[in-house]
Amino acid sequence: MAIEIARPGKQSLIVSTPVMPAAGTVGFGDRYKALLDYEKLGAVVTNPVTVEPWRPASGTRIVPLDAGVLVHTGLPNPGLAKVISQNRRIWAGLPIPVVLHLVGSSAANMRRAVELIDEVEEIAAVELGLGDDIAEADAVKLVREASRMEKPLLVRLPFYECRVIALPVAEAGADALVMTAPPRGTARDRHTGRLVSGRVYGPLIKPVILRLVGRLRREAPADLPIIASGGIHSPQDARDYVDAGAVAVQVDTATWAQPKMLERIARDLGGWIATRQKDAFPDEWNPDMGHTEAIQRRVPH
């Protein structure tokens, strides 16, 4: 299976399965190598990177919610140049494309980033993360600067502003849109008693973003790929997004709770899971069984 998840015109971004981890989920590509079969994924999306180094947030980082979790990290990273030098060898050894998640800040920083990234063969594409509450004019300016690079440009839209800036950003040069960054929220830390702001993750986000994906698919040009992200915790969640018009999906918190779930979703959408025959005994089939295993066990599929 070969799926192009960016507009044709620049270098192609082709994946073998339409499933990948969301930014901030699996580090820079090496943290989950012992837990996941990377060959079953479509691509690796890195942790967020800024041009200049960013320090971690102070205080509470994680607040459990009734149906999810609130995370506040501050996006710590040593800066773009150092991230590249530290990880090029790791990226070169991965069997799938690497998508660098770059945090959009200023046009000047974007120009510096373009110069650095275009020289790195190990980076297949860039996902530009736009800030929450960004003005349409600022979003367009950042995307225009970023689109000067030769690599495909995915743009991850902010949750609250996604419908306002989606089409202007696409016209400015985005090769695909990622719907969306996790929404921001505030919750009380039960240990300190303080209110903490951060990004909200959990299954309840999916119905909201699913509706946004469907609306954007109806409004956007047919050749503009949409990648869905938010609240995916099962293969069916991912399939719902595809039915709504997404060409691919990104999985976040399910990977932290059950690392194998990311691979299972990828195997399911990639067509690598065998269907259980109705007369198969329980020990002749498992939910993650691939066709090779089915043949070895001689289970029809």
C-alpha cells in the first residue's frame, strides 16, 4: 500500500500505512523502538522543536482528569540545530519517513529553520505547529516562509482557530493540514491545590474533532490532504476519521497507556490484520494477528 499524504508538487511524502504517532508522543524516534514495530507505522512525527532552546515548564506537568489527562511540559528541547545533530543517525536508521514537528514562532526564525532543514536528507517532511489564538495574518506569514523549503509542509492547526485559518493557510502553501492540536484547558492539581493550564488529551475530544474534519473536508480543495489527530484509542476511532475524509491519522495518548495500540491501529488500517473466521477456536486467533501468523496457524482469513 502506498499513500501520498501531501499535495503533489514538491518531494513526495508517501507512507505504507496511514497511521503515525502525534508530535510529542515517541520522542525523536528512538524511545519506543523496543516496544513497537516501526515498519508497521506510516511515519514518525518528532517531539516539538523550536529554533532556539526552550526550557521545561516549572511546577505540575500532568493532571489526571476523569476522562483523560492535562499535560503541561513547556515543550523543552535544545534547539533545532542541536536536535538535528543529535538525531540524524537515529533518523537515518529508521525504516519509515521522519516528520520534524517545528513550532512556529516568528518569520525570522522560520527563515533560519528553512535553511537548516533543507540540508538534512534524513528529514522527509516538516509539520509546522501554529500557536493557539494565532491571528490569521500571522499564520499565513509563517506558512509562506515555511513553504519555501523543498520538503513537504504539513501544518498542524490550533484547536480553537482551526476553522478560521484552515483555508488561508492552505492557500499560503500548506501541503497538508493536521486537525488539530490538542485543545488547551485548566484543571486543579489535587496535590498542590493549584490550577494548572495545559493541553487536554482523552477520548472525549474525538467527537468534536471528527466533526471539524468532516466540515473541513467538505469546504477544502479536493487535493488538500487532511490528517486527523485527537482522541484515537482504537482502530475504529481511526477508521471514523478516515470515513469523515481524513487521509491519515495521528495517535497520541493511547500510545502512552498502551504502546502496542499504536501498532495495532497501524496494522488494522494498513490491512495487516487477519479477520477472525467465525468457526475459529479462541487459541487460533488474536486481535493483532497478521496474515503471516494466520497462515502459520492455518487459520482461514
